[in-house]
Amino acid sequence: MIATQFSSLSFLHNWRTKLVYFFLTPLIDMLLLVLITTQYTGKFNWTVGIASIAIDAARLSLQTMNELLVKDANLRIDFEMVTKRPFSPRYWFSKTLVALLIGSLLAVINLFLAFCLRAPLAIIIRALVMLPVLCIDGIILGFTAWTISWQMNDPYFAQNLFSSLIELVSGILVIITAYPTWLTKIALLFPFYGPVNLIKTGHANLAMGYLTIIIWLLIGLIGYIIQLNQIRQTKGHRY
């Protein structure tokens, strides 16, 4: 079942898309953010570069989880799941594991390249410690994004929204307390600031991030159950 999940991911179908997703996109993101920082600080900032890699891993985990679920919906597997085993441990574990492995692979590849370019080992280690947290955050947001957009004409709507916001709300370039008040409030609605701050500074309060992602998971579960009931009513099924 795990192999089937990997084979269904569009960006794993050929070496060009693999190159873009696992090398070019993270490299471009890292260089862009580091160059912006260098313009204002006058020096190359590895903390921003490593944090960018970690956030790209979280984003790819988010996109992977969402794509796997959307593909099942396109194949009408979601209706079969709803009527038979909507909370199947095997089904959800396979999706989660694949998304976690994909995000982790991106991070490990690019952190190794950063190490070869003499990035400080201490920052790399902090990124590796936070990597599971960030990838799980991305997976939960990917699931919640799917439940929000499940029956929409554009099933990728919420995923595209979350993916576009992820760098802004994580505070990679600027600490979020320096944001305008309204933007700080938006950033704190997402769980990425704490892990990114720990990667950059070596210390952070992660409790708020854990609470935030639990809330997102609850939103996703509530949305999932509501959608289940609507689909079952439409198709004439009952609990």
C-alpha cells in the first residue's frame, strides 16, 4: 500500500519533477531569502537558509498529504472509504508515513548539501530535531486543507492558500513580533513560528505551536465528520 501511495504522487513520475521539488525549489527559496537578509545585514546568514530548508520540508509534507487525498477523491476512493472504513488506521497511517518520508527526504538532502557548503553543524542539528515536528505540522494542515476543499470545484484551494502563507507566517526573515499587529495575529494562527525560531536562535517556546496544531487537527476532524455525514445522507447511508 505504501508503494502505491508513492506511485500516485505526480512529482515522483520523472527525474525532472524530482529535481525541481527536491533540489531546485528548496535551493531557490533558500538563496532568495538569504540574499534578502544579506542585503540588510551585509553577511551571509545560514540560520535563514537552514530554516528555509526546514519550512520547505513542511510545505512539501503538506502538499503531499493533500495530493494523496485529492487523488483518492478523483478516483472515487473517498466514497468507498466513507461507506466502509472512514477511520481505517492502515489507510491514514500510509498517507501520513509517505508525507512524512517525502518531507524528511527533501530536508535531509538539502541539509547535507548545506553541510558540504560549511553550514554550521549546530544549526543543522537543530533543524533535524525540529524536522519531525514541522513535517507533522504540514501533514495535519494538509489533511485539514483537504477537508475544507473536499467538495469544492477546486480541491486544492485551501492547500494553495496554506502553502503560499507558510514562509510569511513562520517568521523566517523577520521575527513575527516585529510584524504589524494584524499580521502577527495571523502568523500565530499557524504552528510554524516556534520551530523556526528554535532553528534560528536555539531557543523557543513550542507549547503554543503544539496547541495551535492540535486545534487545526480538531478543525480537520470536525470538517471530515461533517463531510462524512453529508455524503452518507446524499448516498442514503446511515451509521
